[in-house]
Amino acid sequence: MAWYAYCIGEKQAFPELARHRKPIPLESVVGVCGNQVFLYPASDLAIVVSEHNPAEALNQKAGVDHARVIADCFKHSTVLPFRFGTVFADDEGLRKSIRSNQRQFQGNLERLHGKTEMHLKIYVDSCCKEQVDNVARHLPLEGVGKEYLSNLRENATRQRERQTRARAVSFQMHRMFNPLDEEVSCRITESGKMLLDIAHLIDRKCVERYHNKYATTAAMMRECQMQLSGPWPPYHFVHRLTRGVHAPAHAPAAASTRPAEQPATPILEPALAAI
């Protein structure tokens, strides 16, 4: 039997597993393609799975269901999410993957225990899109001459200014929110604004305090457009901890979720991390 995998949780967080060595249904939780979700015991870990038929298409709705199951489990336990579309061919494949990485999985659960992720998006006026387009139009095709070199210097100067601005805003956010850890990325939108994407790792008990700080910060930084989402499972930080670990599972060649910067629906933000 093939198993579709959602996440790894703490066995102790699910008391119903105490007297069972075989998978048991996770009541009131429906998974991908409407399938029943199971808790699969593996030593001190609980693997959240559902039965999988390879003929079932994994579409956009399946991505939403995948994220919803992880969110439901996160209410009870620290979780290490699997990438959307991760399928184990049979029981042996699932057990072998967990057994070979068990020490690392348990260590990561301990590091992330009691923690959650908050996600900030900050839009900052960076440069005028018309100016950028104008520079591109006037670049000489042959790539030589004074104008070409001047444009190169202008682009390099603009890039340094954007990086300096991004670092300044990121540093300001770090000082104000004082997270346990953070992941920051930056890009330029089509409108010419700079988008700073920040994931903060915080204690779950501090979520209300974080929201209060966000309200204060948004009022102070009126020149920036800010968006807040969370609390989320610590997707970005699971990715950092498990980088280089690859579960020997099959990911069907079906529709995949969109990149983190352009989530298809809010429930898929941030992008699911790979184990």
C-alpha cells in the first residue's frame, strides 16, 4: 500500500498512539483526495499519512488539503512538514526513510518544540519602473562604448542602494521584533517596489505580543506597506535544519504548488519545506 506523507510529529502529543503499533485513524481530519488521515507510529515519532492511489491527481485543491492537514496537526504537536506530493511506495519504504533519519528528525523536533513562524511582507518604494525600463531600452546592442559602461555603473549603483535599503529595513525589523531566528529574502516587483520577505521564529506563547509589535511598527513605518500572516508551522526553519536530507519517496509528476513569493492561496503561504 502506498502512503501519502504530510508531516512528522511528536508521538507523545497523540495519546491515542500509546497502545498501538499500527497506524490508527486521526479522527475528524480528512486528507488529500478526501482520504482518511492516519497516525503511523515510528519509535518516538508519529508520521501523519493517508492511503494513496497513484491514479489520483494531485491538483491545486490537493495542495490546499496538504497544508490544512499540517496546520491541524500543528495545533497538537511540533511538526516537520513533508514536501507537497511526497509518496512512499509501501510500509517498508516509509519505515526505512524514518529509521535512517530518525536521530536528526528527533533533534529537529526538540529544537523547534514550542516555536512557531510569523511571516512579514514589506513593500518599500525602491526605484521607478519607468527608469529601469528606460535604461534597458537604451543599452547598446553591441555592448560597447561609453554609454554602455555608464549604464552598467548606474545599474550597479542602483543595485547597491537597494541592497543597503533592504539591509536597513531588515535590521530595523530584527531590532523591533527580536525573533529567536529569521529568514530574509528580497526581490523587486514588477511595479518597481522592493519586496522584503521575512520569516521570524518565535515562541508560540509570544504570538499576541508579536501582533502588538506589528501594529506599532506598521503605524511607525507609514512609507512601507506591510502584511502579516501566521502563526505557521516553522516551514522556513525546518528547511534550514533538514537541508541535504532526502527521503527516498516518489513525488508524482502532478500539479505543484506555486513559489513562496506568489502563493496560489493564503493557506499555502509560506511554501512547504522539504525533508
